Amino acid sequence: MNILRNLYNWTLDKASHKKASWFLVLISFAESSFFPIPPDILLIPMILAKRLQAWFYALICTLSSVAGGICGYTIGYLFYTSIGSIITNAYGLTNSFDVFQCYYNQYGIWIVLGAGFTPFPFKVITIASGMFNLNIVLFVIIATIARGLRFYLIATLLFIYGNVIKNLIDKYFNLMVTLFFILLVGFVFLLKLFSFSC
């Protein structure tokens, strides 16, 4: 926990750096295709440091994340047996993908929408979307909606309640990190559970 708190404090300190926006672009893009850390960890302190830029940062996150999602889609569509399987195996989901396909055939758009808005690893869904040949236009539209809702909601809350939220993060940082990982593990567990009952 101390490592994560130190990372948060370091990020908060660097959030006003003139190149911080480019780091946000890079992390948002990479998180949607292969990188394990969500852009929220950089987005939140950047907005807290410059609240008037909140919606600009949300736009950066949204566009970069969707672009990264297209990259993830391409990995799933063209390179799943090489690159994609390595990424999904890191989350312990490789064996679930075959059965997971039946859910994609029925609820693919809803799966993208849910994963784009929640803490579930979005890269797994972008790769699955390409692997299962989800309509690319619908994928981009739904990914944009989901990611936009998530990042603009964060931006709006931080713009309105920035100081209150910062104080809450400072006070309950360890608890929030624990809850985030519980949610993440819970989403992975549910995916595995549903994949085996399809």
C-alpha cells in the first residue's frame, strides 16, 4: 500500500508538469490494449492539480482510450494467438475465451459498454471484441460512450467536489485501493463463472 501511496503522491506532484498531458495520452492508450494500470491514477491527480482543465483531460482520456481500444481490437482480430493470448493469460482468462464467445454473440455491445465504464480490465474486452469479430463501427461507438461516461463523470465530480474528494483520498487511500482490487478481482471471477455456465 505504501508503494501505491507514494506513486499517488508522486503523480500528484508531477500532474502540473507541462508534459503531463502526453503521459495521460500514453497511459490511456496503452491501458486499453496491454498496460495493466488504468489512466484514472493519473487523471485524478491531474484534475486535482488543475480543475479548470477537468473536461479537457477527460477528452484526452476518452479519445486515447478508444484509440488504444482499436489497437486492442486489432490484436484480437489479427494477433490473438501470439500477442493477445499473452495478455489474456496474464489475467487468467485464456481458458474462458472459447466459452465466453457465446456471450459475445448475444451481448457483445453490452459487454463493451459495461467493461468500458467499470474497473474491469478494458484491454481484455477490446481484444475479445477483435477475436470474436464484433462489428468495428459499433465497437468504436460503444467504447466512446462507455469511456466518455466514465472519464467525464470523474472529471465532473472532481471539478465540483475536488477538495473534498482529495481529502477523502488522502484519508482513506488504503481502503479505496483495497476496494478497487476487490472490484477488479470480482469482475474477473464473475467473467470466469459466467463463461463456465454458458
